[in-house]
Amino acid sequence: MNTLVPRRHAALAGFVAGALAVTVGMILTAWSDAASPIDAVGGSFVDRVPRWLKEWAISTFGENDKTVLRLGIVVVLALVAIGAGAASRHGSQPFVVVTVAFAAVGLVSAADRPTSTAMSYLAPIVGAGCGSVAFVATMGRLRPWWRDQVVPHESKAPLGWDRRRFLRTTGAVGALSVTTGVVARLGERRRRDDLEAQRPASLPEVAETADVVGDGFHPTEPYITPNDRFYRIDTALSFPFVNVNKWRLTIDGLVERPLSLSYDDLRDRARIERTITLCCVSNEVGGKYVGNAVWQGVLLADLLDEAGVDPTAEQVFSTSADGWTCGFPLEIARDGRDAMVAIGMNGTSLPTAHGFPARLVVPGLYGYVSATKWLTDITLNRWSDAEGYWVPRGWSRLGPVKTQSRIDVPRRGEEVAAGPFRLAGVAWAQHTGVARVEVRIDDGPWQDATLSDDVTDDAWRQWILDWDASVGEHTVTVRATDKSGYVQTEEAAPVAPDGATGWHRRTFVVS
Ligand SMILES: Nc1nc2c(c(=O)[nH]1)N[C@H]1C(S)=C(S)[C@@H](COP(=O)(O)O)O[C@H]1N2
Ligand SMILES: [Mo]
């Protein structure tokens, strides 16, 4: 009954029909504020990758890891669609079965994502339906049942397959998927713009502004990292769609009076502004997943006082709009440090990528245990009640920042001219403070670097050292001493489970 289609053509039909399935899924989600099926599957994948794979992805692709993952999913989908098409020369069943299986994966992922809407479920179903029908049609097998009765064999081609009609249908399905894809992209863009448009243009005033160091001390690294240069690390393939008018921050759990605060409630409260260095536990020695910003927000201790802390509470456990979680010891929120629910970053409302409408910032802790972006809930509980996202994935429950220093100048691979040269870098030991930075050239003695002004223990300090560079290959090594007297250890430790240690070294040629 069914006609035999040449393998190449069957593969091509699989490809265009697969593309239609995916882009139809994308268009439905893009215009309804849900994550695309690809991002939903990618998100579920991210939640399940073993620690070594996550570490490998970050160290190989850095902040492009999300793009690489998306691309990987698209390539896998394309290959499977081509293969399923090629396997459907005799009949469409293999392709349809594979498409239904992928829709099932999409459904399971949708069920797995806390941000899913009804459309997250509908999208893979409708996409798979469209893809299957498109495949059957391109293969010339779509015969209306009423015509089936009358004309059982309508094919005129020798193999019972009409090549011209095939190319026409394939072209049409291809053009349709390109159009759907473009419209879906526009929808994604609109969704991002809508998120951006919700951000207030300005921040409310604060009584006391944060202390900062002026520029010009460090030749390449500004003391305050601009928002568009601030590193971004999170598990979110697409930003959770937060409607700021409906958004609430709840503070509950082991408290006497649970709070539910709107964005305006936060803006109307007493706020502080502080310079705090944020650092990722995945930052390798010498890495760039560290940044220094002026954060504005409400002191967490004030909010907890208002809610009334139950004496049995142990952990400040927070959750984001996209279901990410983390937790840190309650003492840290109440030991006088400037742990805050931040709404501002460097003079603007929080950028979407950095957690709009609100996030936590806790001086002295790595981001993975403390710095929840797109914050929706702070629950006080006991350690045995809940574990933060990264803890069951092999990372330490506690994440105090380790004292570290980094060489920025010379840059990696920079050719240095002989003569006077200014070495430069940064050092951080949040909430302890950097007391000293020493630099060693080759096997020479440790020399004290000059430090930028000490405005707060919660932020990094920049360092410089003038040196008369001599021709040849040289290696510079840096180490910091914090205000507790601890000298940064030379012993190298990997980023997992609780942060890298070791001295940063850079080898370069002076000519
Ligand atoms: N919602 C959410 N918040 C999150 C994360 C995340 O994956 N999801 N990652 C954390 C980690 S590991 C770090 S290091 C900081 C990074 O904040 P940034 O992207 O603003 O630099 O955010 C933290 N907050
Ligand atoms: Mo992190």
C-alpha cells in the first residue's frame, strides 16, 4: 500500500517535519510566557547532569554553556529527525513513533519545571501533531479517507512516489517552519522586552550611599564591575517570567508572623546601599566569576525581626521563581553583616539576568548557598528540612568564600616590553577583609603590592606593583593575607565541593 521513497528524500522529509514540530512548540510557548520545549528539556537536563559534567561545561564553555546546550539539543533533534525520516521509507510509522516519544520527553520535562504553564504541556503535543502530519504529507501518504475509497492508487510515478509533489510539499513545510521559527524568535524577544520594560528606571534614594574606590588605580579592572560585565551564573535557560505587579516575596516557615511583600513594599522600606563582592564557587584560581557591585536593598535581619524568628530555626532557605533553592546558617543573617534582599545593582533596578525584581546578597558566602536571583520565598527551617539545589549535587552545605587573589596585568599571552611595568590584580576575602597582597617575580622574594583604599571588608581590593621588566620569560605569583591573619594557601584544591584554593601564577615573555 505505502510507497517506497528514496532514502535521501525520506531523510529530508524527516528534517523539515522535525523542524516544524519544534518551531510550532516554540511559537506556542513564546507567545504565552512559558519556556520553550527545548529550554524545558534543557532545564531538566541541567538539573540532572552529574557534577563532573557541569564542571566540565563551565570550564570549557564558560558563560556560553547555555548556548552550547541549546545547540546540542537542536543538533540531536535534527539528527534523530533525519534518521527517523530515513527509517520511514516504507511507511510513516517510525517517524511518528519517534515524534511521539520526543513529545513525551517534552511533557515529562514540562512536568518537571516549576515555571510550566498549560501551554508548556500543549506545545509538545501540538508540535508533535503538526510534525507528524507534515511528515505524512511530504511523503505523499496523506490521503483523505473519503478519497481513499474512490482512488486507492493515485500515484503516477514508477515507484508509486511522486518526486515533484514531494519537493513541493517539502518546500512548503520547510518554508512554514522557517516562518514559525522566525515568529517564535520574535515572541521570545518580545517576552524579554516585556521583562525589561517592568524594571523601574530609577532606584529610590538611600540615606547613606555606599563607599567605593575611584577608577584609575587598577589599569584594567574597574573597582565597580559594570552590570553588563558582571559574570552571570545560573541554571536558567530562559528567564522566569515574573510579573512585577503580581510578584510577592514571602517570608515564612519558623517565624511568628509570615510576611508577604510586594515590590513596592520593598522600595518603601528602609534600605541600605553597600559595596559587596560576589563570587561563584565554580571560580577557578585566576578566574573571572567574581564581580564587585553596589547593591541596594532591605536588610535581611530587619525583615526577619519583623517576621519574628522562632528559636528552633537553623537555616535561611530561599527559593526563586524558577524553583532554584539554596540555604545558609541563620546566624549569618543576624551577625551584623549586610545580608540583604537587593532590588538595585550599581544604581539601577536589578537587571533581569541578575535577578529582577529581587535577589539575596550575603557578604562572605558563595552565590550557590546564598545569592538567590528572582527571589520569591525565604523560609526559615532546620537543616534536616531541606537542602539547597547544589547540595545533593555534590557541593558543600556551607559555602564561606575562600581568601583569593588574581593577576589581571599582564593579561594571558600579553607581550610585555622591557622597562617599567605595572603589575595589577584584585584580591578578596569577603567579610574578613584583605590586609595584604604579596607578589613574587620568578623565584624572587615576596614583595608587598600597593592596595586600593580599604572601604569595606565585604569587597575586593585592587593591587598594583611597579616592576622593572627585564627581557626573558617570567612568572608572577600572587597571594593575599586576610585580616584574620590567614595567608592564602598554595595548596591547590578544585572548585568542588567548596571552592578552589591555590596561588594564581602567570607566565609571560618580556622582549
Ligand atoms: N534563581 C537562581 N539564583 C541563583 C543561581 C541560580 O542558578 N538560580 N545561581 C547562584 C550562583 S551559583 C551564583 S554564583 C550567583 C551568581 O549571580 P550573578 O549571575 O548575578 O553573578 O547567583 C546565584 N543565584
Ligand atoms: Mo555560583
